[in-house]
Amino acid sequence: MLRQIVLDTETTGLDPQNGDRVIEIGCVEIAGRRRTGRVFHRYVNPERSIPEDSTAIHGITDADVADCPVFAELAQELFEFLDGTELVIHNAPFDVGFLNMELQRAGWPRLEDHCQILDTLQEARHRHPGQKNDLDSLCGRYEVDNSRRDKHGALLDSEILADVFLAMTGGQEDLALAAEEPSPASAAERLLAPEETGQREPLPVVEPSAEEWDAHRRLLERIQEASGGCLWLEREDSGAR
């Protein structure tokens, strides 16, 4: 069974090519379409200062990560956790770009060489074109609780994204199973269908007796006398019984 890892990062800024670094990594494992409870969560010393505008987003300060390991010290542990999995990431190019930069600095291969990558932002845009598809909007759409999301946090956002991802893709497995299974016969089909062991016996046709025909005829004549006409009597007189 393919392991899926929902992943998010927090960073010092937006551009890894301009010196911005990863400061938090959060990963949540999914197996069998359930969160397993297994996580990977680390704060990282970025070896540079964190701008105030970035701290306003995620709340992480220089002091918070001053004694944390640098990325190279945890790269092997992270790589072993992710290796061979499908990574589920919202706006994947951002996080993958940062992690590839950090992995390259530490002498490790790119994520794409060892993992499959699923971008939930692209998936959401495909399912909900023209709508807002940021994480908070998806939480509202799929009724996922994000009340703890006061600020961005890599582990919390991964947990929330895992629930959104499972809700967003939950119907697909059911639809696939439905396509493979024959639909149950309707009540009418079950009544009209032959028995599995063979065809049904023909139903007997019971003809009325002469006395029953006479009583039926007298009833129709009374209807004709009372109403001035009786279609059933006219059909019988014409031979169309």
C-alpha cells in the first residue's frame, strides 16, 4: 500500500533562490485513507534572521529556532521518512522548491527523484474552478475544523490539509467501486425475472362459467339502462371481448 505524507513547511520568506530558508517542517502520514497518527515535525535553525513580516504569518522568531538543528543535521531523518511515498502538498511548487534547495545544500537528491507529488491546490482548482481554493476556503467547503489555525504552522496545517484531502477525494473510491459492482435489480425486475434454476411455469388462465357470464351481462345491461350507454356492453355485442 502506497504511503501518503501530507507535508507543509514554514520559511523565512518566499524565495529560496534569494537566501530564504526552511524553519519548520510538518508531515502527517496517511495509510488506507486514514491518518495513522505518525508524524514528522521539526523546527530548523535557518542560519539567518527571520524577517518580522514572516514572523507575523507563522509566529516563529529567531529565539524560537536559535537552538534547533540546522537542516543538514536532520536531512537524513527527513529523507528516510519521505522516501518512496506520495507527498500531498497544497501549492506543491513552493514547498518542494524550498526542500529541494535545502536537500541540495545538504548533499541529498531532489524529492521528485524518490517521491510522487500530488498538489492539492491544482486538484481543488480542477474540482472547483473559479472559486477560492486556499486552505481556509477548502476547510469551509468541506466542513473541516480550522478553529485552531490562529497562525500558520507546518504540523497543524498538515493535519488540516490531511482532513481536507480525505474529504475532497473521499467520493472517488466509492464511485470506482460502484462502477465495478452490478447494481441491484429493481423490485419489478426481480418479480419478472426467471428463477435462477429455470423459467417460471406459465400462469393458468381461468375462464368464467356460463352463470358468471350471465351475471356479468346483466350488470352491464343495468349500467347501460342507468347511464344511457355502456362501452363494455357495446364491445361485447361487437365480439371485441
